[in-house]
Amino acid sequence: MRQTYSPLRFSHVMSPEGNPVDEDAHKNTAEVLDELSTPSHVQVRSSSELADNVAHAASVEDKKRVEDGRDRMRRRTGYGRVRGAERSLTNTPWQVIHAIGLGTALARQGAGRGLAEHWGSLRYSQALAANRGGYLQLSPEGRDLLRFYKAAQSGEIGTGFASLVAERIVRSRYPDHSVSVIPADIALRAGWALRSTGKGSLPEPLKRRPHFFVEAWRPGHPSKVLLVASKGTHGKLSQVHKQLATATAHVESVHVGPHGTVPFLLVDTEIPAKESLAVHLLEAPAEAVLHPSSGGRPADLDLVLEDRNELAEVNLARERRGERTVPGFQVRPDSFTWFSIVLARAEAATLMAFTGGGKPTAQYLTNEQGKRHFRHDNQAGTGSVRDAQHHIHGIDFVGTDHVFRLNGNRVEAFSGLAENLYAHLHHGRVNDYRAGVHALRAQWPVSRTAKGWGPVSIRPDGSIMAMRLLRT
């Protein structure tokens, strides 16, 4: 197993005699699994002062761009503190790893959908630990990284926390809805080409995109959507301000409905070397509803989509005719039904990839979204396949597993979906999946472990990620 995705690197400290000691090796595997299932807290910070500091950082950045002969960034404004935001987020490290795994399930980071791609989130199995106060911070193993890996770590941990906190906020505001977090790039690729052509590279605004769409939905009703731009840093608070300033340009590139009306959330996860993590939040509150075109019937989510060739431009004014356009992505009201289908099928593809990829995933993707990458099932041992079934908390789950060594002992990691929900998605029944999972949204077990298992995470979408020690 290559080190780029192995969770097994140890940090080294010195013994009193001056000899290197593997600090994390003192933990046996059972202790690691117990820590992964132990709830801990992450500070959540959102204030008017933060918004002012981000606006100042944006002004400084734009001034420097002008001095360098470049245009100012196009940015969304009108952001402020998040109303009703909780002061802390409580999760287990394993729930964060689960969120990272879902967020990268369709990332196509490897040519063969092998271990590095499907199980990339496992590299954080020993990266996060609670301090004495119960707040989450980097473990010694998580701190002992080369500079290259720190950039990947901050980005991936940041997206994990961003998806969790965004989901929590939207769920609290729409308690009678289900909430889905969908990678923005996957959704956008159904309508726009996000890669350079022979005419040159993409315009700068098209390269900066939000990371997620958050969809609040109920079967038979129009969805509500929110943009999320996610950042992460090992730097100081001033770096948080700079990153959030850049995030205002990411959310400006995508518009749902008239220009500047879709709500957005800016999230930056601060990951200090020796202090607890903190999530910094800002939002522009509004409501963007995907009403069916011309008052038509609700979207048929089972409809197979083909790539669309939309113009990558945004009308700056609310009246479409004769107004100036700029590079960007805009979902117009006459495309709301189509975009509702895009979001639902992108979520279905994510869940199928999380269970093992292959043809069940490919059916939900267009060519631009990566259908070819998932068209063929891999052989067991070289990639992810759906050949594992487990009965956990009285629920049958189907998915894929991976056996590896954690601090010298063999463990099994399992990712999957509730069997009845999986059957719907396997056969292309997205409408039935959403009806079923919405009815179950308040019935999933909340226990963070299970008999015979170590950490267990079950999400409201019916997905599960679990790990256990294998006895020899």
C-alpha cells in the first residue's frame, strides 16, 4: 500500500534516553477504534467581526490585484454571521471520516478506482483526537506530515466539516425536509464543460467554484438549494480571513435563478498544530426554490440525463434580455426541473460509488460527469466491488470492504447502504429511494458503535461506514 493513502504513518518523539519512540504505537488497535467512536467537540465561530475582517481581506487582495495589472475578483457580498449558529459541533472522528469519504466518492483520483480512491478517507483514522477538554485537534500522527500532504489534509478535513455543519444548519431550518450534500463539480458537469478546450484555459471565474450544493427536499415538492464554499488551513487566523475572502469569489461563479439571489455559506476549518480545531462560518441568507418550469409537474428523478451544452455565462441583471453577461454558471428558471433531476441523480451516483462503484454508479452519470470511469466493475482485490453484506443495528447493509493493518492488527472497514434503499438505486429508482429514505429520516440508530464493531456512522441518507478488529 502506497504511503499517499495509508493511515499507518507514525509520529516520532524522543525517549529520555534520546531514542526515537513511536508515540502512536503505544495505542493498541482497540484504543484507536474506541477514539474513533468517541464524541468530541469542534468550536464554531461566526460573528459580525469575522464578516468585517473578511471584507477587509477581500479589499486588500483586490487592491493588490489592481496594482499587479489584474482585474478585481467578482465576489458575492451581503454576508454576515450565521443566524442561530451553535457554538460547537459534536461528532465522532469517524463521522468526519464518513463525510470525507462521501465527498470524494466521485472524485476520480485514480485510474482504476483502487484503494487510494475509494478508501482515501482512511488516511485520517489516526489524524484526529480529543484533548482533555473534549475538543478535537490534530493527533501527533496528524501533525507529522510533509508539506505536500498538509495541503491535502487541510482541504479534505475542511470539506468534511463543511458538509457536516452545512447539513446541520439546513436541517435545523427545514426540519420537515431531508437534506443532501452534493459535490458541486459533479452537478455542474451535467450542463457545462469544466475542462479546458483547444482554445485555451478556462476563464479565471470558471475555475473558482463552490464545493457543494446543499439541497433541502421533500418528495413531490420543489427543492431549496444553498451554495457552500469550503476552505481549510493550518495557518493563523489571518489566513482564515484571506481564504474566506477568496471563497466569496467561489460562490459568485454559480447562480440559481437571477444573479446574486441564491443563498450561500462560507466555511473555513482552522487546523492548528497543537490547539483545538475551529470552524469559521459566514452566510448570506435567502431562499432559492427550484419551482417546476411553468408550474408543471414535479421532476421525474428516474429520467436518464444526457450532457447539456449550456453557455458558461451569467446575466448580471434580473431581466434577461439585452443585459451584460460575464463568465459563470447560471441555472435559469426554465431549467429548474432539469436541475432538480441533476441534483438527485448526482446524489444517487455518490451513494452508489460509496458502496463500490461500477455500473450502478455509471447509470446516474453523464459522459462529462464521468460515466466511462465507472462503467465497468473492478475485480475484487484491485478496486471496490459490492460483495460485502453486514447486519448492523438490526439493519441489512450492502457495500464493499477493505482489510488492512492498523498498528499491527488486521481491521476491516466497510462502506455501504441499507439494502432496501440500495435495491432502489441499483435498479434506477431514484423516486422510490427518496420516498423511502425520507420516511426513515428520523428512525436511524444514533449509537456510534455496534456489537462486534468499533466505530459506526449511519447517516440519514442510509449510508454506513464502520470498522472492526478482526480476530485471528
